[in-house]
Amino acid sequence: MAAPSLLNWRRVSSFTGPVPRARHGHRAVAIRELMIIFGGGNEGIADELHVYNTVTNQWFLPAVRGDIPPGCAAHGFVCDGTRILVFGGMVEYGRYSNELYELQASRWLWKKVKPHPPSSGLPPCPRLGHSFSLYGNKCYLFGGLANESEDSNNNVPRYLNDFYELELQHGSGVVGWSIPVTKGIVPSPRESHTAVIYCKKDSGSPKMYVFGGMCGARLDDLWQLDLETMSWSKPETKGTVPLPRSLHTASVIGNKMYIFGGWVPHKGENIETSPHDCEWRCTSSFSYLNLDTAEWTTLVSDSQEDKKNSRPRPRAGHCAVAIGTRLYFWSGRDGYKKALNSQVCCKDLWYLDTEKPPAPSQVQLIKATTNSFHVKWDEVPTVEGYLLQLNTDLPHQTASSDSSLAPNLQGVRMDPHRPGSNSTVPNSISDTTNSAKTEHTPMKGTSVKNRPDLKASTDFNAALHPSMATNTSNHNSCVVDMLRKNEGPHTSANIGVLSSCLDLRTVIPETSVSSSVSSAQTMVTQQTIKTESSSTNGAVVKDETSLTTFSTKSEVDDTCALPATKISRVETQATAMSFSKETPSNPVATVKAGERQWCDVGIFKNNTALVSQFYLLPKGKQSISKIGNADVPDYSLLKKQDLVPGTGYRFRVAAINGCGIGPFSKISEFKTCIPGFPGAPSAVRISKVLPLFREEKICFQNVEGIHLSWEPPTSPSGNILEYSAYLAIRTAQIQDNPSQLVFMRIYCGLKTSCIVTAGQLANAHIDYTSRPAIVFRISAKNEKGYGPATQVRWLQEGKKHLNRTQVLK
């Protein structure tokens, strides 16, 4: 973690959408990149559900329905997947709740749930300021404040230290409350404390840590509950313990519990007998407890003044949410004015990166041309940009292009929440941006195991392994190609990225590509298609399902976009494969990574880039790119060099956040294309059937076949003579080694569509390398030979269930 003076707080300045009014006593949880806020009070208790998208910097009010709960403050609020549970809280002054509500965030549907009472004892009484923590399928309730008076106007506070366990049903609903029998000394009664649950990786039992709170005076004690033995203990800690406090937040990232803000004693106030009529003093102090070593570390002390407004001002009753390794803080109160008898609430949103980002996935290829690559990598949550680098075995030539096109990046500070802040990459190296979050699934591709010298009349798939060949009497022109795991290479193909609409208001185009090095010059662009069924009982989909997309800026090239109809959900992946026999071999020389000079391609805001040039470093220097607490390179002072056809390039990428540049990814290698061969077919569609699982296999008894269609290559490089389509089939070799795929040809002709019969589908191999899918390949041939193939993964997602015929039985 950075030293206190180097903490890089960022205030989010430009919002869009309806910003919630300032408040305190609210609660927040995170679902992926969404921060979901409920309740709180300031001039009345709030009852709206607000959502902030940390990627698009947008607030919105989802259209909730069902048993909408009343507004509440100081309540319990936990998230289990995409469902949220709300328990208790203050619903009006002096009146507290013990009701439980469930929100299915995938549908924004509220439901009031009624858990069974404990087998012995009473259910939890109405309360506020309690802790409500989730681990596994159980929630743990501890403490809080109850009103002993039946008259809500006559508040008689009673601090609680009772402990309950709430068992949840899978997906939705609850079982009931129980009162575990605990061992050891129980923490003293309290409210407005925090409780988090942490379990060491690969060892130990989950433990709940309770810190601070209020019981007439603020507390600074730390308690630990072993959830397996139900034993309370008071761990011995090292370092400086934070001041006694209540209404603070505690967030776990990794093995650290971060404590921020809260209400602390005034200087000189007697902690044991603190007066109740003193003005509240809020704090902006920030500490963490290493939960493995039980050592406290102070990052911002109470004595540190902030005259430059470079971090959040003191506050209590705020909310904090961890998204990845980034902490977000919103609103809260910063004091109490007795003269006005009113709260003073903050309305600002801040975030802090707690550590450098992890290494991204390997750079993955979407499309290659003779002088450019369209590449991507898996998105790393909560980063401000990515540094992309390459190197090659070619001698670096003097760049011919005008370096004045590159902007001066010296001392740049990227603000991902500023509208229009897209990329700090120079103009000459453009990127393809996408404001939506992408979810990635790595692909284990395939490459040619052996490359015989095929004659011009033969296909790229012809008889590589005759022993693997299928019976051609069963399938017309079925030639089997034994392919092994793709070690990476060079892709030349169009890619389609299509977004599906979730009720969570997040657009999740599921895109992924795989890439690494191969001596074989093979190219495959992969796209994965999911045909969604509207049936809940296993009925076959007879027609293609249309897609409703959520409108955001999806900045994928027009030439790369799949049609917005006919396909329900599309995942695209790319691996480089070129099957042309005429393509000469051009293996990439193997050089130790330490001997290579890495050159910057640029800094990109999003996880995709179009690379046609790179920057040459001064002779004898390695990369000078540094972000965060160091300088950004001035690209205008560096020379540029264009990519060269038929040349191998190695890529790596690192993510950037407020703490600086993280570690680099593993190295990928791609080769630019050689002119003359056709591009890969694009816009692949599959329609008419959705296969169903039965005992890990696909049943096709009621399937007449599927319709497979595609668009011609955007760059045919001459006349297309024919297309070939192939299907990965089951073999004993694949069962022994799932990374090896065996393909049989199911079509060869000039048409851009074909029917895949039920008999052919019955032999299909189900690829489980990422998600269950049937694999097709389609390639085009011109006068020079076959070009790169488009590999299609037809997703077979869903629970295992019987074939429709079996259901009817």
C-alpha cells in the first residue's frame, strides 16, 4: 500500500443522471461495476434505490416493482450474487423495523420474505445500527439499538449484543433464523459498529471481525468470531489502533480491513464517560488492519490537515464500497449544527485505489491486416488505462511519419469519469473504445498439428491424420483435420461484438480472444453465439431469437459489427490461423525476453486498440513509461515506426490506476498478414434450434438440423471460389486431450449458408474449455488459396435438463 503522503484520492466530478440527495445512514453494496445505494436520511428518510455505474459515471433510478420496502436508515444491507437483502433499520423517528426484504437486482423485483423463527428463543427485535454480514449461504446479525418504549415519541434506547444466524435458500428466499451457541466472552452491547468476514486463502476458518461502535461512548475494541467453532476472542494487535469511533465504514480488500471516517471523541473528551450533548466531531482518518498479521497501519491520521481538498473531508454515516481493489465513498454527514438543529451532509463521491492493478490477460487478436492489428485483452476492473507495448526481431528503422501528430503526454492525469476522456494514446494509433463493461471467457484454440505440403486442389483440412478420418459414406465430403491447441498466432478476420441487455442496466458484450505463439501460420477468428430459448421446459426454438440491445456507445468498427438482429447473444474470440498452403513459413525467432527492447504502442483508456505504429525508444533505453507517481513519456519526442507485412510482433500490456502501472501480462505473438489471400467470413448466424443437455451430452432426437450462414470476407482479394464449413466432432483422442479438436467438413460450395443435419450434430464435440459449446469453422478460398477461418462457438449454456421427449415421458 502506498505511503500516506502518496495516497492518490480522486474525486468524481461530472455525473450524469439523477444524483441522489445527500444523506447519512444509507447503505451500499456492489454488483460488478454497479454501486447500489438504499435508504438513509436527511430531511426525511429516503426510500429510493439509486444505482451508480462506476464505468460510465452514470446515476440512474431503476424501475423497481413488487413488495417495495419503506425507506429506512442504519439498516442491514448485503449482496449475494445479484440479490440484495435488507433487514431492519429506522423507518421513522423512534420506530425501528425487524422486517426482511429481498431485491432480485436482475429484475429489480422486491419481495418481502418471512424467515422461520428460531427453534428456541425469539426472532430479532426491531433495531437500527446493527451489523449484517454475509458468508456463504448465511447472514450474521449482531448488535444494534432497540427502543424499549412502545411509544415511538418516547425513545428509550437499549444497546444490543445478541447474535443471530439467517440461513438463505439458493437463489431466492430464506430458511429461517437461528441463535448459535457461542463460546468465550461476548462483545459488549453496541450500535453503529462494523463487522466484516474474512477467510485466509487455502487455510483457516472464516472469521467475523467486529470493530468499534457506540454504547454511550465510542469504542475502539476489536473482536473476532470464528464461524466454525462459534468462539469469540479479542485478538492482540500491533500498530496504532484507530481512535474510538462509530458510524465509520469497514471494507475488506484482499487481506486488509480498511477503516474510514466516523464519529470520534473530541480532543480531551473522556472516552469512558463522554457527554451526550457535545457537538459531534467527524474524522477523515484512514487505517487498515492486516487480517493475517493483526497489525494496524495508519494511512491518514486524525492530526493530518487537508488544506488542498485532496481527499474526502471528515464525515460519518457515509457508505463505502469495494469494487476490485478500488474503494468508493459517497455522502455522509460532516457535523451537527445545534443552532440550526440540522445535519450537514456531504454530496461528494470519491475513490481510492488501494494497490496497483493486477496483470491483464494476454493480448488477444481480433483482426490482423498486412500492416495493422486489432487487439484486445480482458478488462481489468477499476483501472484508468492500459499501457500497450510490443517488440519485434526486425531492426527498428527510422520512422517516416510525422511525430508532431502525437500529443504531449508529459504529466498527464487521466480521469476516467470525465466525459470525453477517451484515451491518451497519440492520434496516429487509434483505439476502439467501448464504455460498456465486457465479460471475457478465454478460448483454448486449435492449430494445425502437422503441415504437409498440400497440392493446389486439396483443402487445408485434407487428410492430415488419416487414422482419424470419419466414414465418408455417412457424411458427404467429410474430411477430418486433427488440430491441436492453438499456441497463438496471427489472425485476419472480422469480428462481431454484440451487446445483450440486462435489467441491471449494464451492457455486457461477451467478448474474448486468445493468442500466443505458434510456428504454424494458421489463422482462426472465433465468435461465440448463444441462441436463447423463450421456453422454460426445454422446447426447441424454431426461429432465430431477436436481440434487444441497451443503447450505449458501442464503438466497434462498422466492418466488425455483427448484425443487431437474428442473434440473441454473441461472444467473439479470435485466434490467428491461416490455412493457405501457399503462405510461406515465417517462424518467429526465439529470443529471451530480457534481451528484447519493448516499445510503447501507447496508453489506451479501454481494453482494445488498433495498432499500426509503435514508438521507438532512445538507443540503449528500455521502456520509460511510468504512470501515477512518476512521469508519463512525452510521445511527441519519440520516433514512430509502421508495422511491416508478414512480420511477427510480440505484445504485452499492463493496467494503470492511481497507484501506478501494474505488472505486465504474459507475452503474446502475432504476425501481420501476407497480401493476396481472402479474409475470414464474418457475421455468422445460427438459427432454428437450441440443443438441450442430458447427462452432459446433447440430444438431437427432435432436431431436423440448424441453418448456418455467414457474410463474405470484407477483403476477398479476388474472386471467392468456394467456402468450406467444418464441425468439431467427438473422438477418443479429444476425450483424452480436450485441447485437441478434430474437424470434419460439412459443407463445400459457393453459397454463404448451409444446413447442418441432425446426424452431423449427433457427432458434435461439446467443448468445455470455457463454456459448453459446439465448434464450427468457416473459411473462404480464392485463386491463391484458403484464407483465415472464422471459428464459431455455439453456446450450449443452461442447466442440465432432459430432452423434450424425455420430459413428456
